[in-house]
Amino acid sequence: MSKRYSLIAFLAISVALFGCGKSKQVEQLPVFCKQDGAHLFIKQGNLRMEIMPKIGARISSLKFDDHELLVGIADIDKITDWGTVFWSSPQSEWSWPPIDTLDSKPYTLSSDSDRLVLTSGIDKKTGYQFTKTYIPSGDDRIEVTYRITNHSDHQKSVAPLEVTRLPTAGSLFYPRGDAEPISGIFYPLDAQSIDELTWYQYDAKKIRTDHHKLMQDGKEGWFAYVNKGYLLVKQFNDSPPEAIASGEREIEIFAHVEHIFIEMKQQGASVSLAPGEHFDWTVVWHVKKLPDELATTLEPHALADYVRSLL
């Protein structure tokens, strides 16, 4: 991962963040959404999600009551590595850094009575255009649907990939597939196999002099994070290993060498798109304050059963 961030990029993000005056308000927003300058806020039960349309329409904050679950822009000095973003997979198509048109440049905002829609520009290199649609779907639950449209002049094979930056604390877990985990070009993470689960508890002392990564097939279509008595669950359609993009895996955990964040990453099946075609992929975000007995014991099987009860 590159550590170089240009002054031009910094200034561009600063303008996007703070603007040159008051941001234009959208005249009509769904009743579940409010706008405050460059920020949109979705409230659903005890859950509040913040989105920044001018910076890649990324999710910049996720709170249950007043407890923050994500690493936001105020937490780090890097321009791009915060919040939740959406990428195309395989990453080998664009390498690093992420495509700014899709990752950090402004999205166009539109809405109707029951959903919030944000649309990117068209990336000239890949031909991709992203659309992100947000719909509350029950107490403490928000549905995010990502669309990838192929505006290039040739067939493309592409998969959806959601990336969430979390604090360097807590545990991630999921039902694992049959294949053993790999780490790509990075050091492996010290994760445990507990019956049908893969369980990773963050330990800064085990992060060496480089980034660490775990890549593995999952099962059941969910991936969970627990920290300080709060639970975040991502729910999505499970994909067989052969459907995942070459060199990738359905579930990934990335730990930054400087202990800045953990990345919670999951991706869907690779799809072949003809010019002008698109596909949609939905991730349902569940957030809960754990019952006291679960928060105290953090017993993996009990937590997994609780996650399954939410889905």
C-alpha cells in the first residue's frame, strides 16, 4: 500500500470536505435522511450512518447510540484510508492507489421516498461507474446496494468489493469455507480455526514490520466484528470459491503495519458485463449492542448463533 499522498490530492480533498461556503442542500430527501453541509445522515433505530457524497460517497461514520464503530477521517493523517469504500475486483486491474473517480471524487446525489442514491463519474481507464443506494430495512439495519456499470467498449469481468476500516481492537469472525487461508504478498494474520469458524482477535504485538492479511472463502454469507460490546455484521449472498475473481477470496482481513486500522473486506461473485451492462450487489449492515452475557464472555459459538438470529 502506497504511503505517498500528494499535496494536490490533499488540497482537493480539503476543498471537498470544507467547501468554499455553504453546501447546497438537496430539496427533498427521504424522511430517514438529513443533510448537514457535506454530510448526509441516515437514522434507523439506534443506528446512525454518515455518508459524504463529495468524497466518494463513502460511509464516514457508523454509530450505535453514541458509540463509533469505524475509523473516520479525523482519526488518521492519510487522505484515503478511512471509512467504508467500494472497489472493483480483482484489484490487479487497477493496482494502487484506488481510482479517484470512484473512491474519493464527488458523487451525484438523488433520492425518492424510500431510498438515497449516489452515483459516481465514469472512470476513463476502466470504464466503470458506481452507484450506491441506501435503504433502511428494519431496526438497526441498513441495506446498501452497489451497482457497477460497464461504460467501456469491450466485455469486462468484474466483482464487487466492500472495504470497511475499523479500529485496531476487537475481533472479526465468520463461518469459513473448505480452503485454507492465504495472505498474498503480506505476512499472515494469526487467526484461529474454532470448529466451523475463523476467529481473529487483534493483537498489536503480533503485527511485524509489514502489513498482515488473511484471505479465505466464507460460508453462510456473513462477516462480523465485535468490539467494546458492540457488534457489526455484514450480510451478503454467499459465493462459491470458483465464482470469486482470480487471485482473490470472498473474505479478507487486512491489518495496517502502523496500527492505524483493520480492514474488513468481503466481495461477491465475478460477473461478465458487455458494454452498457450493469449488475447489482447488496450488503445488509446490522449493528447491535450485545447482551451483557455475550459482551462479557465473547464466546465464539454463542456470538455466531446470535449473528444467525439477526439474519
